[in-house]
Amino acid sequence: MIKTIGLIFLGPPGSGKGTQAQVLAQSLEIAHISTGEILRQAITQNTPLGLKAQIYMDKGELVPDELLLNLIKDRLSQSDAQKGWILDGFPRTVDQACFLEQLLEQLNQFSECVVNLEVPEEVLIQRLLERGRQDDNETTIRRRLQVYHEQTAPVIDYYRQRGNLNSVNGNRPPEQVSTSVKEILTV
Ligand code: AMP
């Protein structure tokens, strides 16, 4: 059986994890799985999932697990994910991290590496204001950062305790960040 490369990208909103995940997934020829992107697509297509998710996303809140967990299960089971994947935006809570651990066991896959992009808060706010996505207005940005500190930051400790956390300084030009991320993978 071919071994699956499983990478998890963590980092606050605006840390550049989406950009980094996309570049790396392309160069490794593995699936880039962004839950935020899947949800935004569902919103554009006006699906029942999109209609429900939008209410939370517009407020900067996390979308409830009952909308997301099956989605991740289905996505990781698809054929293009069998060679490997980068998860971008999932897990965002310790509960989701526990769910993922069990799911990967069921699917006979595992994540070998967790990359955490570190960027100072004032840089994040500036980047998000410049990005101008629908959920990037100042009120929503502040709420998303608060949600990040309350619910997502504990996920860092979860992986640190398991010994597979790698922190990378994300406050540099994207090419330099990519080089650091690739170095981690080749160690
Ligand atoms: P992102 O593109 O990763 O910044 O995600 C945009 C929005 O999608 C977030 O602010 C959440 O509302 C929602 N979202 C994405 N991933 C998750 C997740 N793993 N759990 C809950 N909500 C999520």
C-alpha cells in the first residue's frame, strides 16, 4: 500500500496557511483540503450546507461540528486524498482534533506532521483588512481572532503534547516561509 502523506496546517486567520498549504500541495501533488474554501463554495452554490454555514461565517463564529465532521470524513475518503493531503483550517477545536485522530485510524491514515504558522496579532489584522474577503470586516476579524484564541489555540498544545508540532515564523515573505516548511518535511 502507498503511504499517505498527511499534513495539518495550523495558524490564526491571516497567518498565510491557505497560501502555504496550496503551494505545498501543488508541489507534492497531494490534495489541499481547506474547510473554509469548501464552505465558501457551498455558499456560492446555495446548497443547504452553505445556507446554514453562512450564518456562522458572517459573524466570525465557528460552523457547528454537525455540519463539518461528515464533510471531512467524505473528503478524506475521496480518491485524490489517498496519496496524501494537507488540511487547512481543520481541526479548529480540540474536539475536532480528537475526531480527526479517530477518523484517520478508521481510514488507516495518519498525520505525520503539524505545521503551526506564527504571526503577531497586529500583522494579522492588517493582512486581513487588506485581503477584503466577505468575512474580513473589522468586527468579524476581531471576533475570528477571539474565537481563535479561545477555541483553536488549545489545538496547538494538543499536538505539542503528541510531539509532532513544528512552529514556523509566518511573518516573512511567503517564499521564505515555504522554504522553512519544506525543510521541516525533509528532516
Ligand atoms: P477559513 O477560510 O479557514 O478562514 O475559514 C472561514 C470560516 O469558515 C471560519 O471563520 C469558520 O466560520 C468556518 N470554518 C472553517 N473551518 C472550520 C472548522 N474546522 N470548524 C468550524 N468552522 C470552520
